Amino acid sequence: MSTQEYSWKKMTARWSWLFLLIIRVLTWVVAVPVFGATLEGGVAQVDITPPPGLPMYGYLDRLRKHQVAISTLDPLYARVLVLQGGLKRAALVTLDLGRTFNQSWLDRLHNTAKQTSQIDELIVTASHTHSGPNVLDVYPDNRSPAWETAALDKVVEAIHRAALHLEPVRLGSASGGANICYNRRHIDLDNSVTMLWSNANKIPTTPVDPTVTVIRIDRQDGTPLAILVNYACHPIVFGADNRQYSADYVSTMIATVTNALPAKPICLFVQGADGDINPYYATTPLNQGAVEKRDWTGRELGTEVVRIARAIETRASAALLDFADDEVVFPLRWHPKEFHDDLLHVHGPLVFQDHAEPIDAFPSPNKLALHVTMLLISRQIGIVGMPGGPFVEFQINLRARCPVEVCLMMGYTNGFFDYFPTILAASQGGYGAGDSNTYVAVGAGERMLDHALIRMYETLGELRAVPELENQPQRKR
Amino acid sequence: VAAALLGEGSTAMLFLRLVVALPLGVLLTCAPIEAQSLEAGVARVDITPPTGLVLQGYPGVGRLATGVRDPLLARILVVRSGATRVALVDLDLIAVLEPGYLTQLYEAVKDDVPNLLVTAIHTHSGPALIPGLSPPPRDWEATAVAKISRAIHEAIIHSVSVRLGVGYGVAHLGHNRLRKNRDGGVTWFEKNWTGVSTAPVDPTVAVLRIDDLSGNPIAVLVNYACHPVIFGPDSQLYSADFPGAMTEVVERALGDKPLCLFLQGAAGDINPIYAVTPLAQGAVELSHRTGTQLGLIAARVAEQIQTTADSATSLQFVEDNLKFRSRWDATQWRAADPNNAAMIAAKTQSVYELPVTTMLINKQIAFLGMPGEPFVDFQLQWRARCPVRDCFFLGYANGYYGYFPTIDAARWGGYGAAHPSTWIEVGAGEEMLERALIRVYEMLERIKPVPEDLR
């Protein structure tokens, strides 16, 4: 090593701290929230497709046969929308996955995003594709797979990127309808349930919510920055014979939307209350045209989204963000220990990698704390998140009681506790309603919806903290 | 003989034994076990307090009872099926007795009747039982408990096998007293003499007739949602208001044979058309008229009911204690109303335990009891969502915790919806209703204790 080289390295080492400080300050200056009077938005997306060789989510048979992913049909993304309203900043992260990552992952993401991007509130939601990697709360060796850690870093970076590029935005919303799905629970005359696992003949079923809700977020010049699509339908055109990673029909839908709209906005799919809703061509075998059926389903939805999005006239929106993320505690629906032991006995140990994972603990929990999420954007758009698969009636109910311009129901949000049937559906039984795929107390869905709506009404000032004291009729003393 | 002919131990003999034995076995197995019948007994007792007590329901220090317009009764129906026995105690009072006296009553009868469903008709012409400025008449409460427990035992003694029937009528005697305005506000709509349409209202008169096995009526239960507030603050006589007249009409129409019980429904926002009528403007006549109209409708329904005895009877009863928070922020409320610290403290406790009662008779007739004043929407929802055909809704049951508005009504505000008269958290009514619904499904074994794939 020459003396000159040595001096240069010495000098670099001496001043590197200053260099790093300058970079840090510059980053901080750029990323620090600028509190304007208009709503601001920023978007980003990142490929989080894991390497092949992982077990896949969604079908117990595939797990039992130890069939792992062999390649990628279409990449899996995390898409990020960061919103800044007044002093509050929130990040919505949509994942092309079967469910969200575990609580530890969510906490780490929230903490890091808070530090690096000043994110106050975080909503992470999954599309529920059954062609993604399997995600568990606890892994057999107690160590998260490397790809999950890598995904965490990527999402942190995407949030940071979106936060760095915040700009004033305009909001608009509208709804349409898409006829691509059906209710997979056929209620017989004797009130029993027959599961209708696919419905290529498009036999009418009920209840179904064909509503496609689109939120358009424009830059100030009117070009679309982001398109939020809310629709309730299981992404399961691909069945258990598929061993390629895919976002299912959601990927086709998103491609259709981004290619059709100017400036190629980022399209975020927000899965609705799809607990009992399948696509018509559900679990189509690959050799019977699954890819074409996936594309048909996604194109139908995407085309409708494009039609709706084009018709939306965005407007300047108030810089207001309101948020609630409450833990609501519910008892277990079944006897905890018996349920755990019966699951093991009937389905074998792999069952907990398919469903009911929160029960696989010692001692078996008799209560579960579920995150119920509420986000109000500009007092114009209300979003309710539930940590699992709510049945579609909850979405219809939310829309009927929505106190703002538009309300979206998000399933698979900020946690995962399998299915939430309505009380009526629980009494009828069937998959996700009366079997081991649902284990939170009957009535939990109704309670969570009421809870989120009450939070929304409180936020809007419609529920007071103090009783009305004036003009009360002079009664009951 | 057969053994001698066929040979003991031969195949033919074995076959013959089987042929003979099998029907005998079946016969023994199917031998009629005496069918478990439903039994019921009734009793009534006068619990009218002495004069001089404060009448509750309207303001005015010194609204003391000076006499009795019509006696205040406790009406008791005891029902039994197998090992389960329930006493339904219907009181001509503004609310049920204080918790300590309900416990006394329970203790006095629990060996014979472990399940109590105590409910009040909510008359505003009775003694003060809702915690407030007026001290409750505790000596009288103790006396009432003793009388009621004796009456319960009397009803047990007189119990007979019964058959049941349910029918429905319609009576437009009440209106919704919270009128929603286009500006988002609510107007207090106390009386409605001109019969303006309001909503929501439930005009349903649900009638349960209980006969002995010969067809003689023993009891007629009339379930209707309407505040008994025709008598206003100028009345100083004890009265059951219009339900008193109603029960008389029904009993008379059925030959004075049955005991008629008025079961107040979800009357939290429902007033009678002739609410709070001054005595000088005919309150006595209008109360009588309202009670008579309802009574005639209920009697007509009751007369047409064909009671039947079920071959398989059953009686199921559950009381759940649900925990709720206070709706109000104590600090802010004290700041806004510094002169009512004691009342505010009572209504801003960290947790309240509310008893929710569910009863199912013969897997066909469901009862839901809420401990306060539910808004009428809950009654409509109960009937729409309840999985059996006949569903009765009882307000003021087994306790009193103020008004239970729906979430939507709480947003609108107004009396009972956002006033100090409601203090349990928003959404409590919905949760209580749904708990009872789940209980009925469980009683019907339609919500099962084990997942279907693990049975």
C-alpha cells in the first residue's frame, strides 16, 4: 500500500462520519413531513416474490404432498400508498400473498417505517392468493424464512420511497359491478349447506356483492397516481395442481388497469369480505385452461375498473387522516384443548400450517386478540379492516351503514385468524362457517363491524363524549 | 314345544328364538315412556305500595302518591318442563326491584325455581325504583319480595299440564317519539293526537295463550312495545296506566279464566299517542281507551288461537352477564355539569355487568330479555332474525341500566339516545341482541359445540 493510498484511506475514515451525517441529514430533510393543507400521496411497489422451493399457501393437500413452488408465473408484489394528512401519515401496504405476515413482522415493519419514514399508522393487507408462499405465525424452528426478512426490508424501502415522493393529490371515487364470482355456499331447503366449489355455468347464488369500488388518486395535473380497487372474491382460479407463484386474477386485473390508464398508475387491490365468495372458475386444473380462466377473470374486473376510473372526477381533498387500530378480544368458539387435539387427530400436524394456527400453542388459548382497523381519508373514504376472511354480508352491511362518501371493507388485514361467518351462516354450517376453518366466537364479525363503525362515527363527531345536557325532556329523576 | 320339535341348539331353533325375541326387544325399547309434559301455573298478588311515596317518571319534587287509581300487581307465570322451571314475574312498576331485592327474591325461591325472569311494564305512575334523586322505598320493596315469593310458590302448587298457541295482531297505539329532522337534528315528539306517521314503530301485538289440557285458558301473555305514560306528572295516583285496562279487558273477554300478563317490549323510543295527557284533558278516559283497544285486539287474537300440546316439550333458559363500559367520558361530563357529581359517578363506572336472558319453550317460542329500555328497532330485528317463528321481546328484564339506543339512533341523538338517561356504551343493544340470537341457535343445536369436520 502506497503512502498516498494510506493517507487517502485515513482521511476517508476520519471524515466518513461527517459524510454519513450529511447524508443522514439530507435524507431526513427530504423525508421529514411537510404539513400542507392538502392531502398528499406517494406510491411505490416492489417485487417480493420468494425463491422457488417453498411450501405454498392455501391447499392442505399440497402441503401434505410436500409439493413446493417450482417457479414464478407472475411476480408477487408489495404495493405501497403513503398518505399525509395534516400531522398524520399513514401507509397502506397491499401484499400479493395468502395472508399477512405474522405479528412480529408487522410490528417490525411498523417500528422501522415509523423511524425511517415517519409513518404513524400502518395497514397491511393481503390479496389472499392461493398461489403464494405459505406464511406462518410461528415456523417449526422458530426462525422466519430468509425471504420474509428480505421482504420486510423491501417493503420498508418501498414505504420510504413512497414517503420521499409525497405530492399533493386529488381524490375521487365511484363504483360499478363485475359478474365474475358467486357465493360458494348453497343453502338447501332444509337449511343445510352444500359447498359449490366452482361454478363454471354461472348459476346465480346469494348473497354476492358485485360492487367494484374504485378510489382514484390523482396528481395535481390530473394524471392518476394510484388506483385502489376493492372487490370481494377469492383469488383461487388456480387450484392445488398449480406450483407456480402467482397473484391469480389480481395480476391480470392490475395489468389491465395500469396499461389502460395514462401515466401507468400503481394499482392496489384491496380484497373485500370474500370469506364465502369464489370466482366462477375456481380451482380450474391447469390442463383445463386455468391460465386462460385466470386471465378472463382478471380482465373482466380490470376492464370494469378502467371504465369506472376513467369516469371519476377527482377533487382537492381535505388534508385529514383518521385512524384506529384496536385490539378486540374474543373467546374461542370451540373448547380450546379439545379443538387443538381433535385437529391434530383428524387432520395431522400439518393442519396448523393450513389453518387454525393461533390455536397451536401450549396451553391452547381460550381468547384471541384481533386487530380491527379503521381509516378515514379526508372524511370522504372510510376503510374497515378485519384480520381474516369475513363473509360477504359484512361488506354489504358496511356499505349500507357507511357515514361517508364511500366505504371499503378489507379482509386479511393486520393479522390472520381465518374465517368470520355471520351468525346466520354459522348456524347453517359449511366450510368456514361451521368447521375448523373458523374458531373465533360466533358473532365476532358483527362485533368487529360495529366496533369499526362506532370508531368512524366517533371520529366524525357523530357520537359525543358527553351527553346532551340541554333541552332534555324533564323526565325520570 | 318348538325346542322339542326342532331340537335345542339347532339352527332352526336359533332362528326361531331370534324371530320371537327381536320384535319383543323392539317392543320393549319403544314402549311409550310417559311423555314429558309442559306444566304451568299462575298467580297474582297486589303489591301496591302505601300512599305517600314518590312517584317516578316525571320531575317535580313532591309528586307523592295520594291514592290508588288501580292496584299495582305482580303477575306470575311458572313454567316447567322436565327438570327446568322458570318463573316469569311481571310487575306493574317502572322498573324491576333494586338488585339487592332481586337477589332476595331469587334466594327465597331458588330451591323450587332456579330461573327467574322478572320484568316491569314501565308505568310512570308507580314508586321510584330507578336510581336517582328519590330514595327507593326499601321497606315496601322488602314487603313486595315476600309477597312475590309466596305467589311464586302458589303458582307452582297450582301448576297443571298445559298446551300452547301463539297468534298475532296489529295495534296502532304508539308512535316513535324521536322525530328525525332533515337538518340532522331530532325533535322530541311526545304526544301524537293527530296520528302523524312516524318510524320506526312496531305495531305487532304478539299473544301467547296457555291452556290446560281441557282447553281452558290459564294465561295470556301480550307483548307490545309502548311506554305506559298516558298519565302525566299531574297524576298522583298509583296506576298501571293503559296496560292495567288492557289486562282487564283480555281476562274479561276470556271469561275471567286466565291471568293476562302485559310484557313490555322494546319501548325505548315509543310513546302512546295520548302520552302525558293532563287529567283535565281526559287522561283517565284516554288511558282506559288505549288499554281497551289493545285489550280487544289481544283478546280477539287469543280467542282465535288453537293451542296444541307438543309431544316433546322442552324449556331452555340462559342468563348471560355481558360486560360493558360507560358511554361517557367522566372528566368531560363533570366539567360540563359540575352540580351532578354523584349521578355522573354512578353513570361512568369502568364496567357494568348486564344480564341478558334467553328462554326457549318447546324449541318454538323464544324470549329475549334486556335489562333496560331498548329502542324498538331491536324488537323488529329480533323478530326478523330469530330462527323460530314466535319471538317475544322483553324490555326492563332482570335489571335496569337506562336506555339502549341502536348505534344509528345514538348518532342522531335526542332523549334516550344521547342524554344522561343512557349510559351504557354504544353498541350494547346490538351485542345483547346477538348474544340472545346465538343462544337460541345453540338451544336449537344449529350452532354446534364441535366443528363439523371434527365430529
